[in-house]
Amino acid sequence: MRKIERFDKYMNINKLNDNQVTVNCGLSVGLLGKARRGDSDLGDKAIEKILSFYQDINRVWLLTGEGEMLKDCLLYTSDAA
């Protein structure tokens, strides 16, 4: 599975459209569509922009498909009353 296909899964789960992602991440208009058509996959710069904005995505999963889609959420609690 290609990086764009994995990112599409994330987009579908989070109900994101191409325009939202393009604006939020500062991607070139049409980049996601070109990647889907097979003209190219998501490049390193696009991946970095995506991971910078959508910080819950597991980098290893997006790049390789291994592991879980989302980073583990850590809960911090205070013992102070």
C-alpha cells in the first residue's frame, strides 16, 4: 500500500477533504489528487508537512504501513490533591 492510500484512510476516518488538508498543511493544490492517480506518491516534504499538522499520525505507519495509524495517547495525571 502506498503512502497516499494510508493517508486517505486517515482522512476518511477524520472526515477530511483534500481542500482542508491542502490548506492546513500548505500543500500544493492538486498534490493529493496527483498522488492518487499514480503520477507520484507523497514526497518527503509533503509527509513532513502532514505529520507536522496532524500530530496524531504515527510516522512509521504512514511511511511503512507498520504499526498503528495513530500514536499512543499518554495520559498524564498529577498525584497532588
